[in-house]
Amino acid sequence: MTALSHRLRGPFLASLCFASTCFLAHAAPASRPSLAEPALSPDGKEIAFASGGDIWTVPAEGGIAHLLVTDPATESRPMYSPDGTQLAFISTRTGSGDIYILTLATGELRRLTFSDLPDQLDGWSRDGKWIYFTSAANDIAHLPDIFRVSAAGGTPLEVSRERYLSEFESAPSPDGENVALIAKGISYAQWWRSGHAHIDETELWLKPLADSTPAKVLIPADAKHAWPMWSQDGHTLYFMSDKSGAENLWSLTLGGEPKQLTHFEHGRVLYPSICVDGKAIVFERNLTIWKYDIASGKAAEVPITLRGVPSSPDIRHTTENHFDEMELSPDGKKMALVAHGDVFVIPAKDGGDGFRVTATPERESDLHWSSDSMRLVYVSERGGHHNLYEYDFKTNKERPLTSGTDENENPRWSPDGKSIVYTRNERELRLIALEGMSDKVLANDLMEEPTIEWSANSQWIAYTTVGVDAFRNIKVIPAAGGEAHFVSFLANGESAFNIVWAPDGKYLLFETAQRSEDFEIARVDLTPHVPKYREDELRDLFHAPGQPAPKQDDTKTKPATTTPEEAKTGDKEADKDAEKDKKEADKNKPFNIDFDGIRDRLTLLPLGLNAMEPHISPDGKTLVFSARSENHSNLYSYSLEENPKEPPVPKQLTANAEDKGSITFSPDSKELLILEDGQPRRITLESGQAKPIQATATMDIDFNTDKVVAFNEAWSVLNRRFYDQDFHGRNWSELHDTFAPYIAGSRTPDEMRRDINLMIGELDASHSGISGGAAHPVKTGRLGLRFDRADYEAGKGLVIREIVPLGPAAVEGSMHVGEKLVAVNGTPIDGHTNLNQLLEDQVGRRVVLRISATDGKERDAVVQPVDSATESGLLYRGWVEHNRAMVEKLSGGKLGYVHIADMGDHSLKQLYIDLDAQNEGREGVVVDVRNNNGGYVNGYAIDVLSRKNYLLMTTRGEPTTPSRQMLGQRALGLPTVLLTNESSLSDAEDFTEGYRALHLGKVVGTPTAGWIIFTGGTGLIDGSAVRLPEIRVQDLRGQTMEGHPRPVDVEVVRQPGETLEDHDSQLEKAVSVLLDQLKAGKS
């Protein structure tokens, strides 16, 4: 706070004082550095390791550690060359994580890999010529493969490349003939998880270096196995396994049985690394470094004290122009904004540098103005809990409105300024009467992420409640207390968000939908709607300004009370005054709600769009809403006036890809104020013209403050919302205290997130973890070509072995397998050229490839490289079409094939496309959900398979058709078989359970992932995001599906080498099973 004091004036003093007491209440724990990812020097005398995002070295017996490599980026995974002269490591200084090599004698540093996807360093070949690493650059869905690249530089190529299967953590044998590696599952991505699900169970493979020779399985997937290492003589493999129930070091003599070496009963064994002489293994254990002596079988912690001045984030003085929230004051003159968790206020008309309202380490949010525009209420997370605070701009003082350990949120000031309504623990609706500060319960209801809105006369409060089957609806309760009544009764789960009252209180609008369906805006009339007639509008034209209209039967002529000239001059002002008085009277006029028959007074507005976030103009004439399409939202207006001359249709106000939020009308209803990609904008309603509002917030951002706040936020939100109140048997409070010192000692955002992930990993839960700090590397162009590694390493150059269907090379059309790529944009390619480096920043550009034909003649081929995601998608579609052709061939044309990549909207639509006329014309269909990454549309996909036809329809002269197809409802109506594997996760497991429970057919393959909790997420103060596994999923027998894979009827384990041999044992068996079923049905 000292750094801020020179900028704090007047109104900030109270905030500063409060923040100081907050800091005292949460004194930082003793700082302790995290020590990770160790490696022994070849002579066994020194350990290199990572800490604080830097590389350090320490004597192998412990002592003072000295800083070797420091950079603001993150350095990790150091590994000595076999001769001890060089050190390879990963650095994010140029993107997502590339491999660098440091020459220890000279300090020379050079970059070895060039990729926009992260590389994971695995090790050196024993002769020091090759670097082995794991990369997701070349497979479907960015699953990892094993690569190697010359330590002197060159183009990395795959050593093991099973299609659509993860291979990682390789170790080349001392003789250079084989590579040990880990295969299957996702433990490479969630190594920080303590314990495992089925999806984390891995196989240990031995892969001959020859590309054409398949690997063999040394250890099956009976536990989580990781990080293989070779003995000096190449006869024994060491690795980590949790087969005993805890992570330990194990060994396997080739041809023998696995043997447990350490006998830890808890704690972690991570990133082990063996000395070249094979005498010792060092590993990371509970954020410290340990050493295992192979001869004695003893393991002990290596005592380490850091000495050096590492690079670390400084306090960053910044002027932010990106805001998370915006709230316009009722008088339209002031705008409250939230930037980096603090509240600022600017003039709404001209903008400017924000007046800082709060200066606390924790986050403030959910702003709401009082009706006089002089006070602001907001939620603060000080002390680890949500409480309400009020800031008074007259006195420049802040005061707490609630306190304690409850979660007090969603404050809304009453229009008359006398009360604030809010929720407590999402279970109580409460009201604070500001005069006397009484605080009472209005209602006890389940209110998950509720919307709360006052009627304009402060008489009623509408709020969201969650009822039977998680349907969300609206209740209305008198502000004075009394019974809450439902006013909507929809059987929708995504409903009752963004409630808005009509200014006259006569109706409510809100958004509603079922998940995976378009949103609609619903209207509930709170009293029976009395239509307004055009005849009344005509009679209104004949009344004197400011006077009530004559009654329909008033036919007597009365003498004029003003001359025509006087009436003319007074018309304008009288009309204005009358309109103003009428609006104020209507606003404050008490009204009653007719709850009888209200169920029948709900209608859906005919907008024809995926409409959400309704907002009614203060004059009640205009609705503005957002409509989402292809993950982009834009704003529309829609007339609410009765008896319009033309039927109203939505009018588009914006047309861009920026995110939009905090939508507010100006008091005169003529303008909208919004946040567009975090920046304030003013939109004129009539023209749709948008103008920026220059708003800035000057602040100091201190990583050492943010890291503690982010850690506490992550812990707190999981403490409140983790689906299992027993935290899978872990002591969650104790884990907080265990990891807090390491968070205090973290020096980079990456290290902070790594430590938080290790804490979350102790929950042993799926759908969890923290992410953030997304790198923005230079994109690497992809050509849709694969090259022969044996030819390349023999000095024959980049010889094409595969052309990706529909990739840039395939579209160009002239290239063939066996030809050679010899230059890119005029730069020749030799054995030390990295092709990826030549393709940096070439996505979407014109690139000239020089191709050498098999006869030695050269020519140019012009291509437009794509990005990695596009190429991965093309690989996927090629795999699907290959499988479809394989099924057709194996079944003699009787069976069709579909694969569902995930359970998202896009894949559901792709399923509809793939269940084409050809598939529908088969006798049965193989349904494949292997490697399906989950989502939320399993019910829709199951419906396609489970619906039965019950009518036939025939047009004269045309074939008879099942009625469902004729009427446009998706229904396969054919026998099926289902394919699953250990990477069918989350909603794919729901799909599999539905398939089994509905007895739709046999399930073939391997059991599913056991990785199923419905999840959400939330952002943290520093921009990180933490996942929230918050909804338990059970089958109808009551078994929790998390940790319990869905079984198969016919188990078939995929074997190594199937890609090389162009067969698929699981798919072949599925075809056989379904053909047998068809045969049995006919007999």
C-alpha cells in the first residue's frame, strides 16, 4: 500500500485504512521456495533443478544452491548432456515452451525447437547427439507423440506416432536401439493429480527406433506409470508408479517382473531423473528435492538453501483501460467501473482517469448505485468471504453493511433508496433497511446464481429460485415481507436469468432456455393485460395539453379557457411537464399482482433469435437484448409499443465479434452504454452509431499481493462449491495451510499456478485445476506434410511419407509421397535447418515450396499454410473417413460408421451430417466415442439412437418412409454397436451409461475414463481461471460415476503398432459383434 499512498487523496483515506486492517488480519505465511524437476550431472556430484521459474544448481549432497539461468519467463525441466558440458531445458521466453541448450563453459544459449505448442523435454541420447521430447504438434486432438531432434539443430521428426493415441515421457536406451515410453491416458497433462482415474492408467512401452517396428507392452495399464529411466547397462528400467496405492519408485528388469523400490505411503514422487552412471535417482517430493541411492535402497531429502538474485515480477505501474464491470448511475452522469478488482468512478459524459474508490488486495464486484446517485454498494471478498460495502460520495467514506463468514452477495438498492436486498449463501433473500440498519430474512429459497430486481415503486422484489429437477423460475415477494409467489412455471434449466421489470410494473421479462437450445425472452403479465385501442389514441389528440382526455360520452361543448395563441406557446412546456409528472406518478404508484391465473399469462416474444439479456428502456418503449451466434454476441432493439403501425422486428445495433456486457440505458432512453471487450462504449439507439468513452484506471499491480489473493480465492471457491463436502477424504483446510508458504515463496505466475494445481491435485478429482497465463507464441504454419525420419537422419533430406487429406499440400495437388521438400520461400533446407522456424508467422500467407521429384527435377509449389488446430481437424476427418471405409470393407457394405469427437453442439451437428443417407441406408451402424472429450449433449445424441419408428408415411408414387424421417426428427432406427476406450470421458461416459441403460446394443473396447463431474469455472484476481467440479453424476443404481468407469461387454485393448499396420482391433471387433447381432436377428 505504500506505493499507492502518493496517489490517494480524500475519499481514498477510509479505503486505505480499511485495507490496512485487512492486511494485518491476513498476515502472509512464512515464505518457502518450491523446488522441482531435478536432474543429476553425469558425475553424480551436482543437481540442477527449477525454482521460481529459474534454473539452479546445488551439490548432490545438498547445501547452498546457486542461480544458473534466470529470465522473466519460466525455465523448467533441466537435463545435463551425457558428457556434462551442456544443459537442456524448457523456456517460455519465446512462446508456449521450447527447448534451449546452454553450453555450461561459455554461457552460450541457443534455441533448439520452434513450435507454437508446448514441448516437454524427455532426455538426451546416451551419445549426446539427440534430444528426445514430447510434442502434440502432429496428432489428432493435439495428443502427444515422441519426437527427436539433433542436438546440433535440425527438424524434429516423430519416433513413435500411433494415430489418435497419447505417447509421452520417453527414455532412449543406452545402446540407442530402443525408446522406453509411456502410452495412453492423460497423466502427462494432469501429472499434478494425486491418485488417478482410469484415464490416468498408463502402459510402459518399449519401442524399437526403427520406424516400421511396433512397440511392445512391458507393463499394462494397471496403475499410473510415468517417467521411465534406463540403468547404465540398459537391462533395467526405473519408473514412477502408484500401483501400491501411493507414488513410489519401481524397477523392471527386462524380461522380469516390476519391483517396488521405495515404500512411501503418501506424498508425491514427481519428475525422477537418473544419473548417467546409474547409481542414484533424484526426484521431486512435496515441493522438495529427494535423492534415492540405488545400491543402498535409501531415499532422503536433499537440504537446499537458495542463494542468488532471481528474476521476478516487479510491481507494475499501469494505466488500465480494460474493465470487468460497468454500472451507470441513475442520473446518467457517473459511471462506476471495476478494474483488477478495484472500483473506479468516471464522468459518464467525457470519461477520463478514474477516481479510485477502493484499494484493497481482494476483489470488489457487483456494483449498484443508490437512486440519488450518491452512494454505491458492492461486494468485497476481504477476509476470504463475500460481504457488502457502501461507499458514500458525500462523506467520502466506506462502511461495511454485512460481516462474518457467510457469503453475502447480489446487492440491489431499492429505487426509493431506503433498502438494499441481497442473498446470503444463495439460500436466503435478505433486506437491509438503511435507516436503523435492520437486516431481516425475506425468504428462504435455493437461489443458485440468482437475478434479483426491484419493481420501480420499491413495493415488490422478483428473484430467481431453483426448484424441482433444477428448473429455474421466478418468485415475487412484497418488500415489506410476506409470502413469495411463483410467477413463472417453466420446465427449463437455463431460465430466469436477467429479470427486468417494466417501468410501470405491469410485466416482467426474462431469458429462458433448455441447455443446447436457443434462448428466448419470456414475458409474464403480472395482471391481466388490458389492450390499448387505436380509438383511444385518436381521442387523446383532442384533449388540452396537460389535461385528461375527455370521456367517450362527453359530448357537450365547453367554452375555451385560453386563446389559440396562449395554447400554442404553452403547449411544448406543458406537454413536457405533464409527461414528466405522469412518469413519476406511474413509477411510484402502488400496484397489486394478480397471482390467480398467472401461469397462463406467460408468452414468448417473437424475436426469432438466440435472444438473452433483456433490457427495457426507462420510457418502456424499447427492448434491447443480445443475441449469440457462433460464439459472438451482438445487440438488437425491439419495439415494445402497443399498436405499432408495422409489426415490430428486431433491429441489429452492433455487428462485430467483440464481447459485450454491462448493458445500460441512458436515463433519456436514447443511448446505450456498454462494455465492449472491456472498454466503455456509447451507442445511439436511433442510428446504432458507437463511440468510445475514454476511461482509464491508474494502479500498481503487485504480483506478490496478487498471488496470495488468487490462492485464497481458488481455495475458497472450491471450499464452497466442490461437489463432495468431504473433499474425497482430504483435509482441505490443512492443505491450504500446507501450500500457503509455497505460494508466498512463488516467484512467477506459472510457479504459483503449479503449486495451486498440486494442492487441487490432492483432491484426486477430475474436471479440476487452474489455468492461465496463456502464451501468445508466433504461430507455426502447417503444410499438411509428414516426412520420413529414417531418410532425413540418413542425410536424404525431408522426404514426404504422408500428405494430410485436404491440407495445404493436398489442395495444391502436385506433391506426391516420395518427393522431397528442399526449400521454403527460397531458403534451402539442410540437415541443420528447422522447418518449423521457416514456417513461423506464415499461417494464411503465400509460401513457395521447392519440391524435388523422385527423378531429381525441381519445381515450385505454392501453398497457404494453416494453423495447428486446422491441421489437427483435417487429420481427424481423414481418420474418420478411413474408419468408415474400413467398416464398409469389413462388413461387405452392410454397416455404416460414425464417430463423435465430443459432446458439444458442433459435434452434435456433425453427427447429424455423418448420419447421412448412405449410413441410414445400411443395416446397422458402428457408433464410436473413443477419445470423446465430453460436453453436455449426450441426451440429444442418445435420442437419435434410441427413438423408435411407429408410423409409416407414403406419398403416391414414392417409397414408403418412416414418419420421424418424413417429419424431420432425427431417428436412426437401426441396430448399433458402441465403441469406447479409456479416453472416453465426462459426457461421453453419460452417453455410454445411457446406451447401456436403454439396452441399445453391445459396448466394445475398453472401459471409459471414470472422469465425470459436471463442472463450471471462475476467474481469479490475476486473470487465472479455476475449474469447479460441482455437480455429482450418478447412475440410476445410485453409484457415483466419478472414479467408476462404464464397463464394456466385449473388452479389446488396442495394441502398439496398429497405426503402422493399418488396422484397428477394436473397430474390427465392433464390426464382428454387430454383424453377429444382425445375423442372430435374422435367424
